Amino acid sequence: MKHPVVSPCVNVCQMDAASGWCRGCARSLNEIAGWGGAPETVQRYILDQLPERRVEMHRHGLWLGPWPHSEEQDR
């Protein structure tokens, strides 16, 4: 039995205007808004994008989410 995909939301909701990503979870507004109704394949695709986004945001001093974070916890 597959486990549902857990949202990467960490309740730190602040959007970065330049990247369009949330500074707490690294998702776009469209990804956040559509998460609950998105198919599992789309949710997993989004999760796969987040590590690189987090690194990029951290590099620019924009990351507000937990760090470091084991990506395996997201799956």
C-alpha cells in the first residue's frame, strides 16, 4: 500500500518575488494552490524539484525553511 505524498509545507509562508517560490517550502503559488488536487505523479515531480530550489534560495540568503533537511522524509 502506497503512502500519500506529504506536503512539504512548513508553515513559513513568504513568497520571494524574484523567484516566485515560497521561502519556507520552495514551491510556486500554483504548486501550493494545486497541491491537494494534484495527482501523485505531479506531487512527486514537485518534490523532486525542491532540493535544488532550496539550495539556490539558501545561496542567496532567502531560505527560511528548515536546513539541512533529509529529502527522504518528503517521500
